[in-house]
Amino acid sequence: VDGADGSERPLELLPYAVSDDAVVVAIGEHCLDLTAASAAVGSAHAPLFATASLDRLLAAGRPAWDAVRAEISDWLSDPSWQARLEPHLRPLHRQRLRLPFTVADYVDFYASEAHATNLGRLLRPGSPPLMPNWRHLPVGYHGRSGTVVVSGTDIRRPFGQRRATDADDAPRPEFAASDRLDIEAEIGFVVGVGTQPGERVSVDAFTEHVFGLVVVNDWSARDIQAWEAAPLGPFLGKSFATSISPWVVPLAALARARQAAPSAAAALLPYLVEQEPWGLDLTLEVRVNGAVLSRPPFAQMYWSPAQLLAHLTVNGARLRPGDLYASGTVSGWRDDEVGSLFELYRGQRFLADGDCVEISASAAGPAATRLDLGSVAGTVLPALSPAAEPPG
Amino acid sequence: VDGADGSERPLELLPYAVSDDAVVVAIGEHCLDLTAASAAVGSAHAPLFATASLDRLLAAGRPAWDAVRAEISDWLSDPSWQARLEPHLRPLHRQRLRLPFTVADYVDFYASEAHATNLGRLLRPGSPPLMPNWRHLPVGYHGRSGTVVVSGTDIRRPFGQRRATDADDAPRPEFAASDRLDIEAEIGFVVGVGTQPGERVSVDAFTEHVFGLVVVNDWSARDIQAWEAAPLGPFLGKSFATSISPWVVPLAALARARQAAPSAAAALLPYLVEQEPWGLDLTLEVRVNGAVLSRPPFAQMYWSPAQLLAHLTVNGARLRPGDLYASGTVSGWRDDEVGSLFELYRGQRFLADGDCVEISASAAGPAATRLDLGSVAGTVLPALSPAAEPPG
């Protein structure tokens, strides 16, 4: 395809998405309609693209994932295919993209040492910022899969209870629209192949189960979360919305980005020790209303995605196709590397109505280029009126 | 149906379940195959039962739920239907029942004051047992919907990290099979009708969205949970399995059980104030290997299921058909009323391999009878070998 070489979406990337009526794959400034193209050429993989969803491809498993990628790569690089495929190429920027797969369970981790440290300092000043467990296991929790939405979905500012104090300084709740609405810039990993109950996924079996990654914005209402979260963790402060990029980047596109995660230098329980490192040198970029606020370095994430999955399943919890687990906020140690406004502004400033947040990710590509791993955008809508409490 | 009057499953109850090939409804010691019967008599509701799942019925909504119940009630009480329905009656005890619906999101609350107080005393001795938020909002968190299983499913003892201490008394993890495996006796509420993003469900709209209830055992590995849960709450200590009863009891069967929940006496934010009380006077019974350990009183739950749902959605998080939210452990103040072994034995005794746990629930029925609301059973399987750590 003209212009793909040297672009941010070369043959090495080949991310998948879902438009209104087809599965598509991106190449340069175009995308190929896989639903139409695979049917037209009589590909054996056509059934995987027969519905406008990645669900079938996800469940097909590693050998099929590799075979599909090889076939598409052949189509796009061998000129003899050009005439047959050209009718199925579309301009990339014209696509309206949907949630690419059915989200089964959604888990969110807390795998950045800088982020956990920054939040510990802000929320528990005077105490050690990291909990005693933090360096021994990836801390995580379940989120709400039913409110995972695709990039471009507007995000309504939520209402909820937050802590106030009465005249005696005793805590009491007040009900209001959140005024500490924040982002969390993350990378999410998409499970294709499930497991049986009781089965564990070893760090080495990561690529048999995980298809690829998406960019995530885990919207967070810090005031709601701070009041509700003791002792069982985040709930309504997170559950109103989580946005993901429409493009799912296959693991095979990330070969150049692989490196050891920082936890490789620590003494870990054996189930968390990687032989083949799956730390990833990705760079995120956070923009609010077009201005770059930070460039969080995924390479500093303490736990790799293979370690996260090994931990998620070490108790025998089964996986299903479409399970999504996110890294937790990606933050580096510098102010221009943090993945949340809470860290950047130390709790002094949050999102305003109308703010448009865009988080993108990239990785090293061939010959000093960058691979565009996609982006997730959303605009904050004002809280629904009545701004006061709903009738009891 | 002979014997239904005066039984634990009279015409007033009519709970639904799913066998290998049909939706069924229980009456006395029998069940009626609704898939076959509704097709045979040409019922307008036959499409709701055309697949072996409650998913279609759940999504059909309150008017359909009421019409279906009225129709079944007519079939079972008017003798003119007897000859046509008799071929579709089966002995109740012979049914093999499956997970009755597709679980969308699973949320677990913490709505018993006695339970929260008991756990606070055990886990944070010397501190106030209830957190400052507890009387102001229903504390809850998301669980893993992919590991919700039907009664009768064996439960594999999970492995995981737990806290140990080294020679200097510093915390360190060890990896082992849980030896503090526990139960939590709960009631779960099944959402039928979903909402749009941003929509709140008021306490008064509870019956428009919730179809009915199931009995829940939220299996819990206390040692895994204690080490992992700071600061984001329960994760692997809960995610290996949650068991539910196969029978879903419609809200319409619970009219006699309704009463004000204890929170009705408190000053609450208006969105939590009930006009029509949905507290429920149900009695649970916990048996381990046949011996009754306790009879937890659901009437003492501080928050009603309508309040739980109003809170779950107050931030605009959308509901989907099949969402399941559970009450949290049902405990009363007496030892013979607690819903977990942790409370009963103060952390000194937990489940052994081979233990069979059965939790049942009942409510007042006509003329001093009790309605059988179903039960949830499971047997503990030993942890998978190797008992030691998996290879790293």
C-alpha cells in the first residue's frame, strides 16, 4: 500500500478494529476491510471476520492469530494481490469505529511504582507510600466491564457522595457532582484464549492467551473514591466509565519493544519470574485540549503484562475470551511523565466540563520511525441537571 | 398440581431455573417444563422460553414478568389445563440444573452491620469497627463475573500469596494453598432491565429493573485476601469462585417478606430514602456437612436491595440484563446468626477439604408455612498438586 513504508502504521504494526459493518486492519493512511476482502479472495480465515467484532478472532488462538497476520502481510506486500484488494481499502480517517470486542471481565492493576508512590504520598502523608505487599505481587481489583466504552464516547461527569465535615469536624457525606474528575493513562491487555477453572497461566504462556493491547483511560472521580473506598477499594469512583482505543495492537507488533521489567531485578516468588521478558518500552502521551501534559514511560512499569496475567490466574480463576486487564496508571518519576492530573497538580486541579482528553501510545518501529499504537479520546460532559440531589 | 398447596413451593412462589434443555418453574415436588409447555399451548410468551436460559425472560421487563407469572399461575390452578400440561411436569429432584442466566457484571456489597462490625473487630482490633462511611452509603466492590458458578459445582481450594514474617519480623510473602478458606452466606439480586449510560435507578424504580433473587455463597480465602487487599480491596481472595442457587425467585413471591430495613431509621441522603420499603424478612440457613451452623437473618441487613441498586447507579453506571449484585455476608449479632466461619470461630477454624457447604433461604408463606427460596451447595476439593510453587 502506497505510503505505508516509513509511516506510523507500517506492515510491522497491522492493528485491528471494528467499523459499523466490518473488521478492518490499518496500513499507512488506509484500512483494509477484512470482512469483505477475506470473503472476496476465499480466505480460509473469512469466518473469523464474518461479523463486525473481533470476538471470533480473539477466540481463535495463537496459531490462527499468527496465520491471519502472515496472510494479511502477504496480501499487503505482494503486488500480485493489489488489484483484488484495492476495492476493499478505505481512507483511515473516515472510519467510524466501535467497541472492538465484547468485554468479559475487566481488571485494573496498579503496576507503576512511581504512580503508587505518588498516590501513597498524596493520600497517606507521613506513612510509607508503598504498602508492604506492593513489591511482592501486582495489586489489582475488578472494575465494571459494562461501562467500558470506545474512544470518542463522551463522558458524563458523575454524581456521588463525597466526604465533608460538620461543625464538630466529624465526617459526613454530601451529594454533588464530582469536582475531582481525573484521568488514568493506561495500557490494557486483551485475552483471546480462556482457561478452565483451576488452571493457571504461567508467565511463559502469556502469548498463548493474550492477543494484544489497547490504550486505556480509566476515568476516576477522586472525591467519590476517597469517601467510598474503605475498606473494600474503588467502586463508584471508577465504575461510570473506562475508555479504550478502537485499535487492538497484536503482540506480534511489539517485538522491538520487549525488554525486562524493573521487577526482574527483585527476588520474586517463582510464579512471577519471567524467562522471556515481556516488559514493553512504550511511550504514552497525554493531551488535554490538544496540549501535551505528559509522556508516561511504560518501560518503567514494575510488573510486565505476563506477570500481571500469571498473578490474575494463580488462584485458578478462569479466563474468558474478551477479558481485559489494564496496567494501572502509567507514571514515571518526573512531573512530565505522570499519567494522572492528581499527580501532576497534587490534587489542586482536575478536569473541567468540555475538556477533551486524548491518550496515545507509540513504540519503536523500523529505521528510527515510531509505531502508532492508537489513541483513546473522550470529552467531559457537564453533570446532568438537577445539579442538586435527586428526589428521595 | 397435587401436593403444592401447603408445600414449601406453593403457587405463591413459582421460582425459575434452567435444566439441560429447558426453562422450568417449580411447583410442589414437581417442575413444569416451560419451554415445552409454552410451545405446546401456543402461549404468546413461548419465545421467552425458546432457549435453555433465563436471559430472554430477564430482558423482557416488568410487564412481561407479571404476565408470565399470571399465565403460569392460571395454568397451575385451573383444572381445565391439567391434561395439556401433565406431559410437561417432571419430578423436581431429578433435574440437573445449570447456571440460569448469563452473568454480566457482578457486584458484592457489605450491607450487614453485624458482619461489618465483626470483621472490623477481627481485622482492626482497637479501632472503631465500622468505617466513617459505612452508615452513609452501601460499601461495595466489583467481583469476577466469569467465575460465578451454579450450585453443585465443586470448589477447588486456591493457591496464592499470603503474609508471613521473616526473622526480623518484616512482612514477606509465602506461596501456598489457602488454609483459611471460608464461606459468605448472601442473597444476590438479578437485574433484568438495563439502563442507559448516565441514568440513575431511584429506590422506587427497583421493581422495574430487578427480576428476583438467588442464594449466594461468596467463597473467600481470608489469608490471600488479608495480604493482597491494601489499598484496592479484595481480588484473588474472592475471584476463584462465587456459587449461586439454580432457582431465581421472582420479587413478586416476596410480598409477605417486605418490611423496612434498619437504615430507614437513619438520616440518609435523599437518593437512599425508600418510600416503599424493600427490606426483606428472609432467613438463611448454613450447613456444613449436614450440620446447621447458623441461621442468618436477612431482616437485619442495614441496606435494602432497592437502596443497593440506587447507590450502584447513582454515578450513572449503566446496568445490563444479567447484572448480579449480592448483599454481602448476612450476619446477625448472635453467634448462631453469622454468615461466615471467620465470624463464628474468630479466625480459629476454616473449611477442610471435602467439606460440603449448603446455604438455603426461606421466607414466610401462606398459613404459617415457609417458602423455600432455594439453596446453594458446593464441596471443597483439595488444592491441585504440586502443593508447592509452580515452576517460575
